[in-house]
Amino acid sequence: MRESDGLSWIHEMYFHRRVSDRVLGVCQGLISRAEQKAELASTQDGTTRFV
């Protein structure tokens, strides 16, 4: 009983870690895209603004 609990816990942690890594990757992609847009906006009119 104890061993199966441990295994399922490890599996849950691994699964959630994979999902959260994927979510983090998507978020980082969105953030870097937003930063690029902000850089473009700042070069166009001289002030930094988030689009």
C-alpha cells in the first residue's frame, strides 16, 4: 500500500512537472514576444510602452 502511494506520488509530480514546464515555456514565449513589441514601440517614438 505504501509503495504504490509513493509511486503514484512520483508519477503525479513528474506529470505535473512536465505540464508546468510546457506552460512555463509558453509563458516565456509570450513574454519575450511582448518585450520585442515593447522594444519596437520604444524605437519608433522614443518612449517605452507595452503594446
